Amino acid sequence: MERNAMESLIAWKQSPYRKPIILQGIRQVGKTWLLKEFGRTHYERVAYFNFDEHPEYLQFFATTKDITRILDNLQFVIGFPITKETTLIIFDEIQDAPNVLNSLKYFHENGKDYHVACAGSLLGVTLAKPSSFPVGQVDFLRIYPMTFTEMLRADNEQGLLGYLDAKSDFDPIPDAFFTPLVENLKKYFLLGGLPETVARWVNERDSGQIDSILYSIIQAYERDFAKHPEPREYPKLIQIWHSLPSQLAKENKKFFYQLVRQGARAREYEDALQWLVSSEVVSKVPCCTKPALPLYAHEDLSTFKLYPADVALLRRLAQLDNSAFLHPSRLFTEFKGAFTETYILQSLSASFPVPLRYWTSSDNRYEVDFLLQYKNLIIPIEVKAETNISSPSLKAIKRLSGEDFPLRVRYSLQNLKLNGDVLNIPLFMADWSERLINLALEHIGVQ
């Protein structure tokens, strides 16, 4: 399978400012596979070290910071020389290896010609801790679940991809492309973007295996929850995690602690919640009291929405079988559009480097699903799960906030269209959002 992140790794390899790189992302998102494939296709050799399988390797980093001595020892265990420029050194499962993390500083300072790439589970939690982590001495690359585009490529839908890649106007998409793209999006909602589910579908064409894979992945995440340093936090992590379907099933998808446990209070759960966010199995979308630059200055820290990292994980957490999505009217509307919002968040997070927020009016009558800060602009985004594209909140945000937005975006099952300052993007074109937004801004006359 081809991953979009491969281009970022190639650029890293070629950069004169290259530092050791750390890949971040949830468990089972394909970090190890990607690094091994990158090494196989772009280097003469791959020197792979897994510190979970071989904790004895940690001794090489415990008594010295001299990278020459470290590499000498590593070469002995793999049986071939580690050469500058032509060997990719992979340190895997480094989340519990502080000396390995600290050594990256010395690889950067004293071994710039060695190419070092790292990965691990729960790295977000590890990196959030105060430690001797080499700040400023490493590069980071976040690996997201496979996008809809990546699934199409893996499933050999080259014709559909070619059409969308070539799209450079707002003319309606013909039914010959529109209909199969909706069908493929339906498939993506069932599979999600975790590589194992996509690969199993591509290889076996058996949707019955998908739920068992997702269940195993969720079980692995929940075993990770037990790694929280405070055992008393484990039940809280499980409670928050299992409350996600009910949180998102509401018309108002704001996170309520009362849905986690009757009588629960924020201060009891804030540590567990932050741990889940740091682990990246959930995404936190804060509310903004004012949709103005910079968005972070207007966040209401007590009000937020919480989404799982992948749309299929939400389906499996909700214990919905594949058949729940076979009826056309339920395809994207199940759970009041929660799956569609999760999908759009998943796509936009992989496309734009800035975190998304959302907006509600002071009387809570109107809510804009997401706010995107892009090119010093604020772009309000509404997500519609059907062809009904009535958008009172997109109208209200201009009127009530007093802000002038050059472009507003709506995702729906309607066809592609630019109507004044409102851009309707079909749900299956979410991965092409940046190109379409730039095209719309150019059409409107915004530089």
C-alpha cells in the first residue's frame, strides 16, 4: 500500500537540515511498516532495532552517549556494518526507552550523516512528560490513519483517483463518477483507515473479518490504558473511551462528564482525559467563543467535543454491525451524523497542520461544526450527512459574530458547487479540500 507520508520521509532524507525523525501516531496506524518500506525502497540496508522485543539492546545506551560506541555494539548484533547515508537506522518501540530518546541529541550533534528514524506506541504520552528529551534536536512526522484517497489507491480505483486529481473547476461531477465515489465512501466508513482492515479487505474481500480486526485493535488500545502510571486512572480511561458513542449521538455533541458516569466532575477525569488525548486515540476539538484570529486565543477550555481517531473505531465502539450501513438512508446519518463528522475531522487533520475548533452562538441555537484557521483566514465548516444542505448556522456565524468570512465550506452528499462565498464539497472529496479551498479563494479574489 502506498502511504502519503512516504513523500514526507523522502523529503526528510534529502534535506540538508535533516535531524533524527520520530514518527507519531496511534497503535496499528502503520508506523513500523512505513519505516521498513521506506528503508527497503530508498536505502541499501535497514538496521532495525525493536526495544520491546529485545530490551537487552537498551544496555548499549545506558552507559555511554558516544554514538560510535553505540553503533559498534548495534552492528555486532545485526551482523552487518551501519554506514552513513546508505543505511536507515530504525529504533522501534522507544516509548519506554529514555536513554534511546536522549541519544538522538548526540546523533544530531555528532552523527549528522547517519539517518535515524524512530517509532513507538503511546509516544504522545511519553513526549508530554518533562524529561531530558532533546528539544529542537529531532524532526517529527505524524502518521494518521489511511485517508479515503489512500484506500482508493490501495483498492486499485485508479480511474476515480485520476478523475479527482485532474479536477480543477467547480463543474458538477458526472453520475458515472459521483455514484461509485459515494459507494467507495460507504466502504471507507465500514473499513476505516487502519492499514490492517484496508489490507484485509483488499486481499480477501471479506467484510466479515473487519469487525474482528477492529475489536482486536480496540482491545490493544484498552490494554495500553493500563500503562497509565496511576492504576486508579484505568477505570476512568475506559469510562471516557466507552462513552464516545453516546457523547456523539447527541444533537449537541459537546462532551458531558455526566455521560461518563453519573455525578462525574471534570476535575476527577481531567488527567485521564488528557492521557487519552496525548495517546492520540481521541481528538479534542475545543469550542471558540469568537471565530477570530488567532483561534487559540478565543478557546473555551471547559467546552469541547471528543472524537475517536478513526471512523471505523467509532462504529465498532458503538457495536454497530456492517449491516447497519447497508440501508441508503442510514449510510451517513447514523448517530446524527457523528460518523460523518468523525470522517471529516480525520481527513482535515491529515491535510492541515493546525488543530480544528468549533463555534456555538451565545444562546446555543447555532453551531458550526469546525473552524479552520488557514492562510490567516478563518473558514467556518459545516458537515451535512445527507443531501439536505440547509445551513442556518453558516449564515448565523456571520450575522452574530460580526466577522467577515471570505469563504465558508459545507461538506455534504450534494455535488461540487461554489455559490457566492459558500463552497459545497462532496464528502468523498474531503481529501482534496486544500486544493478546492485555494481554487475557491482564487475565484472569489482572495489572495
